[in-house]
Amino acid sequence: MSISDPLTLLRDFTTSGRNVQLLENHIVFGSTRFERSAPSAYREARKKGSYYPIDALCFFLQNHDKPHAEYVGLCGKEKVKPVTLTDRKALYEYLTGIIDTTPSIDIEGVPAVQPVRAAGSEKLSDDYGKGEQAAGDMEMEEAVEDEEAVAEKRARAAEQARETAARVAEAKTAFAKIIDAPGDAQAEPSADGDEPGSQAAKAANAEKPMHAARAFLKADYSVTKAIVKRELRMRTRQSVLLAPVASTFPVVTQILEGFRKKNAALLEVEARRARHGHPPPT
């Protein structure tokens, strides 16, 4: 990391949670400060060659959560160049470490800028003085350590992902063997010498493949749960009308009672004919 690159400094301080001060004439990164108007290496997307000043990027970070119209109004009050609506998303993601780069960054083309000292201090020498150089070296070491820690964390995560995938694949194979095994298959003798038909041998042989399949069952649980949640229970005539737990059917009873009342006279005639043996009318 170069202390003469304010864009890199702003991103490093933002991602590491360190404070950046926006003063009247300067923007301060720890022991390093720049003129507020110093150009950053971030160009406007719609105006190639026009670089945002570093105070514009810092002020944008402080007000990124505000609606664009309100943010532009604040920029006018503070006399800060506003970040365009087109550039907001990519700029915020870069400065906060979500993405590593954007086409708007031009490190090589941006005019070189030098850090300055606070008013009243001695003029900065060519190597920025021993104290400034030591501060820059410390910042460089911190950045290198942060990158190494991130790389180590990513490597551990990748290794864990590979191990998990291997365990799931192995468990999936074991589970498939359990499903495909015939129900009357004989159990193999256990390592303790138990007879194949004994309860101890059956328990030992059953436990081994199921134990191996647990990783697959656990990994598949979230997917299966989501599928079951979307499924509808099957409804059939047996489950709705002929359910064994239902002793009465109020809706059906109500329909039949209404029919009986509506056709009471006709039903009475049919009942008399049935009692006296008269054939029903054709």
C-alpha cells in the first residue's frame, strides 16, 4: 500500500474500521493527511478522465445511506463534489471491500499527489521524514498481515468445504446401499464374533451404515424440509368422506335433510305404496 495513494488508504481504513477525519482543509488517515481536493484514482463513469477528489469519496461514505437527492443537497451545503447516481453502487462496494476493483479505477493515470503535514510543522522532506516513513511501514505491515489472515481463512474454509463434500458423498453411497439392500438379507458376523442372527450382530451391522449415512441425511435435511413445506397433502375420497375417525358428516346430513323436507309428500306416497305392495310408477 502506498501512502501517496489516498484511494487505497481510504479503502484500507474503511474495511478495517479505522477512523478517517474530514477536516476543514485536509483529510486525515492516522498520521498521513492529504489536501481535500487531492484527486483519487476513481474516475466518473460518465466522464472519463475526471477524477473524484478524495474528500468527495469520504463524504459519500459518511452519507451513503441517505436518498440521492438529500445527499446531493448536503454536498451543495458542504461544497463537496457529489458522487453520481451511476457510480454510487460500485464505489460503495469497492470502498467497503465487497468487490476488489471496478473499471473506474485508474491508478496509473491519476496525477501523483503527496501527503502534507499539519500547519506549523516543518516542511516534509523528500522521504517524508523518519517518523512519517515509520508510520507508512507500520501501515504496510498491517495491510500485509490482514491479507495473510484473510488468505489463511479462505484456505481453511475451502479445505473444510472439500472435507464436508467428501463426507457427504461417502455417506450418500452408504445410504444408497441401505435403501437397495433386500429386506431379508442376512447380517454379516460382527467383529466381536456374534452369530449373524443374534440381536447384537444385527444391531452392530445396522449401526455402521446408518452412522456413515448420517452426514448425508444431515446435509439433505434443509433441502428436503423446503420441498415438504411446499407440498400439499393428498386428499382422496377415503380421507375426506370415508375417514375412519369421522362418525358423522354434518354437510352430507344437512343436504339429505333438506331434500327430505322438500320432497316429504312424494316420499310419503312412496312409503305407502311400499307398505301395501304396490309397484312403483314407471
